[in-house]
Amino acid sequence: MRKTSKKLQVARIKWYFLGIVCVTLLVVPVGTMASPPTPPRDLIPYSEIGPILYEIASNSDRVQVEVMGQSAGGRDLFLVTVTNAQSMGRLGKYQALRHMMLKDPEKAQEMIDQFEDFKVPVFINASIHGTEPEGVDAAIKLIQTLAYEDTEEVHAILDNVILLVNVVANPDGRVLTQRSNANGFDLNRDFITQSQPETQATVRLLTEWNPMVLLDLHGYYTPMLIEPCTPPHNPNYEYDLFIKWAFEQAEAMEAELLAQTGLPAQIPYRDDDQGWDDWAPIYTPQYAMYHGAYAHTLETPSGGQAVDAHYAAVWGALKFVTENREGMIWDQIELFKRGFLDLDSASIEFPAAYVIPSETPLQQNPHQAARLVDFLLFNDVQVEQATRDFALDGVDYLSGDYVVWMNQPKRGLANTILWDGWDISDMGMDMYDISSWSLPHLWGASRAIMQDDQSVETTLIKSADALEGWVENWEAAAYAYLPTSNEAILATNDILASGASLDRATQPFTDSGREFGTGTFIIPADEVLANELAHRYGLQVFALEAMPGQVSAMSEPRLLVNANEGATWFLDTYGFDYDTLGESVSGRVDLGEYDIFINQSSLSSGQAGTAALESFFDGGGDYIGIGSTGADVSIQFDLSPGVAYSSQSGNGIVRVVYDPFDPVSAQYPTDSYAFVYHPTFFTDAGGMEVSASMSGDDDFFISGYWEGWQESGAAGQAVVLHGDTGASDVTLIGIDPTFRAHPEHTFWILANAVYSSLD
């Protein structure tokens, strides 16, 4: 469903960031929720968790409860802090000591010996997957024990630890009995993207506290699984410092689990060769490692002992921290000191700095550059700004350009955000999930690498410079803005929703000696609207002497969507008007009210559903197919005669050659990048136009895990096609343009596919 313009703007500014069924079709409005089911196995319903926590806090001076944010579905995220009563009034002091680790790690190490009252934060993240709910109940049981009991073990823990508990990391999933949140996202894949409010709230907590230990409570494995992980280990970690304590802590959890429940455990690092890697920073524990945490995923066994197993393992970790606090904190600080003093890493050679130009022509997308800088700062990475012009590798940079020096405490996180990544295809490993994520490449922000240190005058900043648009202030017959930023998508959809006139250039044109490309948007000579585009969206608005000849009048398209959470999040966030295709119920939907069917999934061959789609396409309905299944449906309905494709296993970042004159890849940089997941490329275009192709170079694969990519035949092959087939406009997209809301650089491919379908 289309959100209001105000809500869209607030969301974007804050994060500057079907089935066809056998008998009938159902259109489901976005955001519709089923009636809340009762959690399984007599676990605590979400509605009772808040009252339980507040009751504990009212009866124990060891417990503090606060709301740390809301879920995608608007439900509270509860943060519970537990420590002894004397320490509750000094939480700010302990937080300040944590930040001393970053500002002056050598002094912080000295303070360990000077102050016995050096409490360490331990963070429990409970049930990030809604269908693994026992972690919540184990966390509440733990809170109750520490709140009320007076045993020697309890007091030892309270005297040494500040326990931070995200009691229900995924309230939507718990209520709806689903793995994902209300937006359909697996939150334990979002930590390098941070598109979801639950993830953002957790990141804020991690950067505020830099917890020494993080335990992420999941299910289900038998025997119980306790990280650390198998190879490959991400080289941006200071893994030698991590594993020294993480492995011993895992064995302590294993021992306590056996002592309390009689259950055994498995530790992947010790017991397996591969299959449970910590390569990708998309998971909660692996992301937390960049903030110095000895972080573990715990996978409880299913059945009646699941809650007790989590409780026992966490208790074992708390006892281990109590006994080893000084040594563990010393090495956590040592991790930050290595970066602070620019000491050698055990596994990777860091560059001296990354440079992010702020303006064109060196910066292909100033909006995304500012977005990237603010993202780094939100993640507690230090960013500086040049105070004088400087040169790097023969290129002149300006005062105001951004510099991320790598001699900083969290250099590992800075590098994992900004690097290309590694091609690990030849390691022969079974990778657990994705293997690449480079934000500059996939978010579309230019950056340069300073390999060797050089003198550049810089100053620390707290935010990126606000991007200011402008309007050419001479008499205009019309105004134009370019399709070169995601802000332009927001602006375009808001204009269409308002009913204002908007055209799109179907061919390049010249005005006042300037060249404008295919896809340029044209508005009437309305100064108020032009100024709104500049000031609200930060766009550059050009005054035209004459209305271009070859334009197409635009109207707000109605979309029917059968796609994954990345696509629906993009459509929702950027203001497209759409419904999703859901499961069959009684009643029939007239597909004639829709303009475009966007599909990323297989369809069943039910007669009624097939007939409805055939009628839709015969009536001129347009089609956008994503991935191999999107291509399959196009072939099934004879929308792309002669098209053939290959789809392979793997994922990663690839070099792509875009046609900037094509309506679907309009005004993209010619040589750029995309993300592939189960890479799909077209071996025969079948007479369709090629909008984008895999680079023909031997090194088209940048980073990730795609075994045999060199022999895949993908080099030079088409990855985006479009054309008119019969009454329908068809676009086929082999890359994944919206994968888990991450590759913001290719959001425009899907947007342009929608806009050009209406030309």
C-alpha cells in the first residue's frame, strides 16, 4: 500500500539511509495481520511480557525496565538492565568507562588494575526468530533469578556484571508465530543493512555499551549448538583475541548445560570442519564482534528442556565472565588498541584510509555518499572531513570530502563496510549464507582507497553535510530533474500520488546546449513544485527553454506483486501503490485494475489462476520478472519468445555494464555493479532489448562465493532485458535489485522498469 508523503519522508530522512492458486486469486493489502495465535508449549504470550517485567522491577532494586524501540509492527522492544542495587545509580559511569576503551585504550587497560569496581556489560538477545521463542522465556527466568535470589553465585554475578537483556528481539514474530518481523524480514540477516527498526535499536544499544559478551538465543539443534564458528572467519576480526576467550567461554557453557540439564552440546569451532561460518556480518553475534564482543549464537534443542537449556548455558557464561572478567576486558580493549595505535592485524592488511568524495564529478551519487557517511557514524565508526584540498593517486580532492582513517578503534567494522570483499569461491567451503556486501559498490557511492598513509588535514564530524538541492532561477518553459538518486524515486511517486502533471523523456534531448538523457523527468513551469523538489528531496532542478518533444505522460501505476521482502520493502518505502498476491480464498479479484505484475516466485498451474493472468496479459497488462522464477513465468505465458537463461548457485558482487540510454537502465553509470543471488543471466535475448550485461572481463566477479564462476559462461551475457511482446511490456531482471533491502544502487532498475512499462 502507498504510504503518505509525510511518512515516506520521515522514514527516508531517518534512514538516509503468489502464488497463483489453484482455484482463485486473493489480493492482500500490505500490512494486514492475522489474529494473534497463542505461543506454543505454554510459553509466555507477548501481551503478558511487559506486565511481568514491570512487576519484577517494582519488587526488585536490581532491575530496571525501559522500552528501547518499537518493532516494524509497532510493538515495544523491552530492554531490561540487571545489576546490584548499588550500581543502578552509576550506569552512566560504567558506560563512560566503556567509551574510555575507544578514546584512550591504553589508559583504559591501566584502569582495570586501579578500580575493582569495573563492571562489564553482558548482552542477551532473545528470540530474534519468532518461531524460536524459548529464548524469551529463558531470559525472563534468568531475570527473575537475578532479581530475587541471594545465593553466592547470584551476588558474584551482580557484583561483576551489568546484564542487558533485549527480552523479545522480534515481538512481531512472537505474536504472529513467524520467523520474520511484520515486514517479512529475517532480522538475523539485517545487521550490515539495518533496514529494520528492531535492528537499528539493537545497533544503538551495542554502540552505547560495547558489551563484552553477547549471547543470541535461537533454536533448534540437537545436541545444543554453542558458537564459536567453523572457518572461514572474516579477516576483519581480530580473531586471535576473540577466540582465546570465546572458545573457553563456550566450553564453560557446555559444562553448565550438562551439569544443570544432563544435555550435551556441540561447538562448531571444535567439532566441525565447515558449514557454520562467521564470514558475513549480517548476524547479530558476528556484527557485535566488531564492537569487541565475545559473541555466540546458542541453538537450543527442541522439546521440553529448551528453556532450561538456554538458561543453563547463559548461566555458565555469566559464571565464566565473573571468574575471568579482568583478562577478558583486557583483551577486548586490546582489540580497540590495535586499531587506535595502527598495530598489525593477524589476518589482514588494512589500508591507511578510505576517501569518500562529497560532490560530483568524483562522487557519482552525493545522496548515497551522505547516506554512507551517516551510516558509518551511526555504527560508531569515526569519519573525518578534509579541511583543505588534497591529492590522492593523481586525483584532486576537495576540502569537505570525507576521510575514514583506519587507525581507529573499530577499524574492522569500518573496513568490512567499505572494502570490496574477497572472492572466496575457491575455498571449497559450505557457506552458511551470503558472502559479500560492499556498501560503496551496492549503495552506489564512489570511494577511493588510500593504501599508504599521507598527510591530509582533517577534522572529526558528527554527521554528513546536509545535501542541498537547487533550482535554476531563470524563466522556464518546464523544469527537469534526473533519475540518478533514490530521492528522485520518492519525489516521482509523491508527484504522481498528488495528481500533478509529470512526463518522462523517452529519448535523449538537448536544451540550452545541455544534454539530458532518457528517463529525465519533466514537470510544468511550476516554481513552487520545483522548489519543493530541491528543498525536500535535495534534487537539482533544471530550467528548460522548451518542452522536449519525445516524452510520455506518467500516471500512478497500480502494481500487483508476488516478490520477496526486499522488493516489497522497497515498493512500500519508496511510495509505490501495490497489493500482494496471496493465497486462495473464496471470492475473485479482477486483475484488470492493475497495470503491472511484478513477480519473483513460481506460480502454480491452477486453471482459474492461469486464465486470470492470461486475460490480464491479453488486455495489455505488463510484466516484470525477477530472477529465474520470474523468467520462468514469462516463458510460461509466452511473454518472451526465444529467451533462454542460465541460473547457478552462488552469490556476490559482479561488474555490470549498463546502457545509460536504455529506459530501464536510464542514466546509470556505464561500468558499475550489482548483487546476484543464484546468479541468473540470459544466454539468448530472444529479440528483446538488452538494458544491462555482465562485464565481459575475466574479472567480472568482485567478491562472494560462486564456485566455477570463471567457467560459468556468464561473462558478457545479458542480465536485464526488456521489450514489447504482444500487448504487454516485459522486463526480465537476472540480478537481485532489492535483495534484503541492501543493494540500494539497483533500486532504480526496478523503479525504471515500472516507469518505462507505462511509457
